[in-house]
Amino acid sequence: MNTSNSRPKRRTANNGALSFEFISTDSAAYARERELRAKVLREPLGMPPGAEIFPFEDEALHLVARVGDDVVGCVMFKPEGKTGRMLQMAVAQGHQKNGIGTELVKTLEERLRHDGFHDVYAHARDYAVPFYEHLGYSIDGKPFTEIGIRHFLMRKAL
Ligand SMILES: CC(C)(COP(=O)(O)OP(=O)(O)OC[C@H]1O[C@@H](n2cnc3c(N)ncnc32)[C@H](O)[C@@H]1OP(=O)(O)O)[C@@H](O)C(=O)NCCC(=O)NCCS
């Protein structure tokens, strides 16, 4: 998808310049995004490198948070008509709880509103539900199990 739109932002706790950027799957940053997703979202579950790959990587939006060349946060969006799924939300361990996840979601939502999407949904791991509620997402329906973890479907109108 079109990767235009990036906005320089704040700074990290150790004063590194933090920027948020939509990237394409043929960029060098995409390899780093995949490494981050594998490390934060798959390795703790005992899943091998490669388990983070989805069949729709090229059609999805990829937003990363960077400090220089390092990718310290990321989120993906898979369009489905005027709605779509937000997924692979991850912030590197040493950078969590600094507002990077919040900024990633807000930056993605801004882009989606601009592109005419009506709403967004996510499969939230149970322990991450407060993070999404904080951003205005609501639980829809009963919990379900995905990759061995209890999840909730969460939605937000844009
Ligand atoms: C969940 C995650 C993406 C949040 O990113 P982050 O940059 O750490 O979050 P923020 O600093 O923007 O936090 C925003 C708010 O959500 C809360 N929050 C963040 N992570 C949370 C968690 N795991 N559980 C409960 N609350 C959480 C924060 O306390 C904060 O609230 P506050 O401002 O009132 O203190 C990040 O912690 C992460 O990558 N976790 C591991 C992977 C994961 O679980 N991904 C989500 C899969 S659905």
C-alpha cells in the first residue's frame, strides 16, 4: 500500500529521537519490524522466527516507531473494505510504557480516517485489553483462544 505520511515525534527516555513512519515491505526497516514482531510477539510463546509472517504482508499497512535505524515499535493494518484489522502491535521491551504504543495506534487511526475507513478491530490478548480500552476500543463478544492465549475482539469507530 501507499506508504506516504510520516511524522517526526517525541524523544525516548534516553533522549533518542523517535519518529513514526509508514513503510513498505521492500524497505530495510521491514526486516527490522519482522525481527521485533518475532521477538516480542512470537518468541515468548516458543514460536520460531517466521511464525510472525502473515499471508497478507504486502497488502497491509506497516507503521513503525524508529530511533535512528532501530525499529522499537510497530503495528500492522489489514484493510477489509471500509473496515480492517489492526494486528502485530509490539513495542520493544526496554521501550514499553513510554507512550509509544499509544502513539502508534493514534498515528494509524489518523491515517485510516484520512483514507476513509469507518472502523477498526483487533484481536486483543487478555492482558492488553486495558491498553486498547485506554484508546477507546470496546470488547465485542466472548473471549476466544488464538495462538494459545485468551483474546477478545475489540472495536472502535473512527
Ligand atoms: C501492549 C503494548 C503494545 C503497549 O505499548 P506501550 O508503548 O507499552 O503502551 P503505552 O505506554 O502507550 O501505554 C498506554 C497505556 O496502556 C497501559 N498499558 C500498556 N501496556 C499494558 C499492558 N500490557 N497491560 C495493561 N495496561 C497496559 C499503560 O499503563 C498506559 O496507561 P497509562 O498512560 O494510564 O499509564 C506493549 O506493552 C507490548 O508490546 N506488549 C507486548 C506485546 C503485546 O502484548 N502486544 C499486544 C498484543 S494484542
